[in-house]
Amino acid sequence: MNISPVGKLTLSQIIERKLSFLLKNDVLPFDGDSSDLGERDALQQMLEDSSLLSEKAFETKYLAKVAKLNERAEAKDYSVQDNDDYYESFSNTIVMILELVNPLNLYDLEGQ
């Protein structure tokens, strides 16, 4: 536990903690199933981008990713080998982080 004021907590730190918990916790151990892999991959990508992109660029990039995944799912644009659990987890993780950045992002997704 860190004793710094919670106001000093950055998005990168939040994502790092979420990723660390996913990979190293004893409560729900990481088993590498599609759901875990989708969450892990989304968190790793967002962690890297969280220190490189501006807030607007970050939101734009990940809103576009979710919109593309939603279009893909609605159009059933995937093969038998695709793993829906992976993409659903990937998308849900992005939405969770985007909502932390700005709760309005959740509603921006509905319009897409």
C-alpha cells in the first residue's frame, strides 16, 4: 500500500495494478484462458499508450477500437476459429478504463 494521497494516482498506475492483479493474484489465478488473455492484452496496450498519448488521442484510439469490435460482432465478421471470449474481454477491459478516464466515454460508445 502506498501512503501518497490518492489524488497523485495516475492512470498508468491504475492500469499497472489491474494488470499485476490479473497476472499474480491468488484469488482468481491467471490461467491463460481467452478471457484472461483478452484482458491482459488490452491492459498491456493501454498501459503503454497511457504514458505516450494525450488524453484525447488515448480516448480516440480506444473508442475506435471498441467501435470496430462492436461492428465486427454485429456483422458476424469472424471465422469459426475466432474466440469471442477473447474479443469480448478485450473490449470490456477497454470500456472499463475509458470510463475511468471520462465517464462520458461510456455514452460515446452507445452512439457508435
